[in-house]
Amino acid sequence: MAFRLPKDVDWYSMYDWIDVPFAEKENDAQVVNNKVKAKTIKEAKEKTIQVVEQPANLMSTLEEDKDYSNLQVSERIEEEISEAPQENLKNNIRENEEEKAPVQEVQGVFRIKPNPVLKLKKLLGTTHKSCPVIEFNKSTKYSDEVAFACGNTLIHMNCESSAQRFTLSIKSPAISKFKMSSTFFMTLDDKNTATIWSNKQESTATVAFTPPLLSISATALSRNGKFLLLAGKDHYRREMLVVYSTENALEGRVETEARQLSDYDVQDAEWSAEGKEFVSCGFENVRFWKVKGGSVSGKMTVFQQPLKGKKFIGVGYVGSECAHVIAATGCGMIFRIKVSNRTVEQVIKGNESFDSFKVLNTSNNPLWMTVTNNTFRLWDGTRKQQLLEHSTEGQILCTSFNNSADKIAILDSCGTVGILKLRHKTYEILVRSHTDSII
């Protein structure tokens, strides 16, 4: 972005300022030359220095003038300043804190504002440093949009037309996590402040709140958008689950539905289709939770073999009635668990470890995808066969399915955003990689 530099202004004094065009005829008459006051103050300071260096000359001048014989030196200087031409000082004297602002141009073409609102037109590159998350929009209107964050800006990019729209979180230093819903989406910043945004063309923040958690390890939104789950450690370093009611989030109301301390950590979680139950996984545990009467109750999964040292990294419901759950460990073991009695029905042992694991419950058959370093694999959950394999330049950080389960968004460690189209088995890059920060 290029803009004209006002006259007599050093570039380094405008480092954090943006030159914004304006046309305000009412204020043109009031904007004259704001350098007059600074010049007058500078002359006053020079006179003060001269008074200190030559006190004898000044005192002799005061003795000759009877009207000023009883005045102090400082009062004499203030009187001299007040005798400056009033025409130059009229409508130009501002408050002391505004003196530090850069000089504004006179002709009414440009004005430098301390807190400008920018209109971002196009994003050329991104980086994963602030938020290694990517997710498809769950709304039917924006089903082709994929969302990813860079700094305090959430980018919504259409994977077909490459059109971009942006959500700028001005009060947040950087977005660390976000979750998409059909009607709204939630963002988390570095200070764990959650903000609910309307999922429209011009996204607006409806409500912001801070959960009683020191760190957040897992987030989950129910499919109907009524509940939000946040899991992590509280200020006493205890594992805690907090469930919020987001049914009236667009009206600006988010209420705490329930909170519960847990003996086990939570690395991933997913809500059932009805939105009253959810499953979580973590270190040596897979637990089923039910929200009822303002409380959360959980039950453990019964494993036939000990899971010492095994950490579950992903979990998800499968089947039309969510009768089963698929959970995977980082060492490459996949468990099929029956929800009714919480027992393991099948164990699949992989040949390599997983960095991430996600489950997609489709109408035909369940799919799951595994990531190992920079290699992505898509599996048929029914036949236990590999359907697709793809490798990227950098390590894969996050993946996401769209609503129709025919596109997969991939974000790697180099900052490259790509779309894997399953029907044509093609991979298209939306945003090229950048190793340095862009925003």
C-alpha cells in the first residue's frame, strides 16, 4: 500500500500512522496550519534559554519598564508569548497530548488519524505462527469458504472464486483458536478471551467473555450451535470442563451451562448429533459426558488392555445414530468403541505414528484422515482401506472437511493453504507459503 507523505513530516515519525483520505468541508475552515503552535512554543523555549544565559540584560530591560518591575522572569516570557499574532493561533491550539501527533496537511486532502479503520482488500500470504488452525465454514451460504487466521485477522476465502472477506478483531492482539458454526463462529485470543461473531458477509462481534481457565486445550461447538465446550486448566492448575449455552449468542447473551473438574486431561472433544452428550479423549482416557440439569457427568471407556503411556489425539462419532466412536492414539492405534456400554469392539493397529487424527461421519460410510509429518492419508472407515495420499512442502498442521465431504483444506508449517478436491483428486493452492510474518 502506498500513500502520499505530507509535507515537512519525517517518515519515521509516521511509522504507526496511516494516511487516510477524507473530504469534510465543515472542518476545512478549522484546519489551518498546526505548526504555528509548535513554532511558538519552540521560540518560547529559546527565549527561556536566553534569559538564563543573559540575566543582566533582561533585568535591565525590566528596570526600564515600570509596568513589569514587579513581575517574575517567567511571567514576562508568558506575556511575550501571549503577544504573538492571534490570527495565526486562532483555532489551532490543541491539548498537550495532541502535540505529539504528526502534522496534518492543510488543503483537506489527507488527515492522519491515531486509530484508523483499514479496509483490507487482498491477502497475499500468511503464516502459521499465531494460529495453526484451518476450518471450512459450516453455513450453507458460505460452504465453499475456508477460514484461517493471521495475527488478529480472520480470513474467509472462497476456494472456488478466491474471493476474500475479513474479520478484524481490533481489541485482540492475535487469534489463537477459532471454531465455526452454521450461524456464528467463536475466536480465542492469546489472553483466552472468547468472542462470538455473526456468520454474515459483514461479521460483527455480538458478545465477548473470559472463561475461568488459565489455558485452553480443546474446544468444541455442538452441531446445532446451542453449546460451546472449553476444556483446559483453571487458575489452580486443575483440569476443568466449562459448557456455555450459546443459543442466544447472536443476541449478546452467553450463559454458563455447567462446569466440572476432571481427573484426566482433554486433548480433543466432539458433540453428538443431538447436542446433549459429547465424547473427549486425552492421556490414557476416552470419556463420555452428559449435560443435564446444569451439571456434567462423565463415564470412562472400558479397555481390555492397559493403555500405559498412550495418548489419544483424536475422537469422533460415526454412524447415523452416533452409536459408535472412533478414537486414535499417537502411536498409530485406532479403537472402535460402542457408546451404549462404552466397550471396545475393534482395534486397528497402524504401521506408523499419527500427528493428528480426524473423523468425518458421512451418510454412506465414515471417513477418517491421518497426518504423519507432511503426509496426509484418507481412509475408508468401513473397509479399512486407504483412499488417498498426499504430501505437502511443510509439516501439516491442520486439516478440515467441508459440509459435502468432497473437499479438504490443508494448512502446513510453511503457511501454505491448499484445497484437496476428492472428486477430481486434485490439489490446488489458495495462498502461497511465507516464512516471515505478513500481518
